[in-house]
Amino acid sequence: MAKYLLKLYVTGHTPRAAVAIDNLRRICEDDLGGRYDLEIIDVLKHPQLAEDEKVLATPTLIKSLPPPLRRVIGDLSDKEKVLLGLDVRAGLNVEGDEE
């Protein structure tokens, strides 16, 4: 099974950033089962990293591995939308998952 490389870009220690981080950690633990590396990047501290990735809004989640590169913008509160947006559902065998 592939390992997921995820980067979450946030702006400071705001409530919106905290919600996105909590939601993403929960999704990763529930659905990726340890098969992920997560990096949280504060664009206020590392603006060049955000510019290099062309991050225009935060929170932005980028999945760089496995290909293809995928992005999800927002607080990541809709778990199914996040999994579909990151193309994670395609790699999982989940009973009862409807397309």
C-alpha cells in the first residue's frame, strides 16, 4: 500500500487552522492507518514554501504522493469530500462506499 505525503498550509494559530489540523489528523488516523507523513506549514513563518506551491488560500491541503498531486482547500470538515478530493478513496477498499 502506498504511503501518503501530505502538507497542510495554514495561516498562524487561528481557530480555523486548529479545526483544519484536528480534522485532518482524525481523517489520517481513521482512514490512512499510519500510511502517511503529514507536514503542517504556517505560511506566516514560511511564506516562500507557500509561494513555491502556489498556495493562494488557507487552509490548503496538498497530497504530493502517491501521484497525482491533489489539493483540497477549506477546514476539511467534510471527511468524504476530503478523501475524494485527495483521491484517497480510490485506493481504499471500503464496504458500503457508494460512488
